[in-house]
Amino acid sequence: MGYFRALQSNYYSTSPSNIDEIIEFVEKSFYEMPLQTLNKVFLSLQMCMIETLKVNGKNNYKQPHMGKDSLLKNGNLPVSLTIEPEILSKSLSTLQNKE
């Protein structure tokens, strides 16, 4: 979410005028972002998605924290997260029952 907020802020200061300029702007900003920062951003996104699944798609959850800076410093920051099979199963069941 931090990356997307920074992207939006920079977008308004550069004011691309067509779709090609927008694509170029987004790609350039993505490749200029340090890999550790991108990893932390996407881990946060994954954690929020897991929490959203736990509350059946609502957004009334406490934003999770995993101490990413400490994990990074110790060389233990994961690239991706896994979801417990029970959470996934419950989410799929909820979706199927809504049809």
C-alpha cells in the first residue's frame, strides 16, 4: 500500500497525458523501487488479503504486523506467505454458498 500511495503522489506531480505515458511512468517507478521495499509492500498486501479472507471478505480486521524490518535485518524476510488450508477452504465454501 505504501508503494501505491507513493506512486499516486508522484503521478499527480508528473501529470502523464496519455495511456502510454502512464504505463511508462508506472513501469519506471516500479523498476526504480528497491527490491526490499517492493517485497515488504507485497507481503503487506498478502497479509491483508489473508485477513480479509478470515472475515469473509469484509474489511473489519486489524491490520497485521510481522516485523518486516527485523526479519529483513536478520535475513529471514519471506518472499511470499502461505495461507492455512482451513482459511482457504472456509473462504471457498463461503463463495460457493453465495451463488
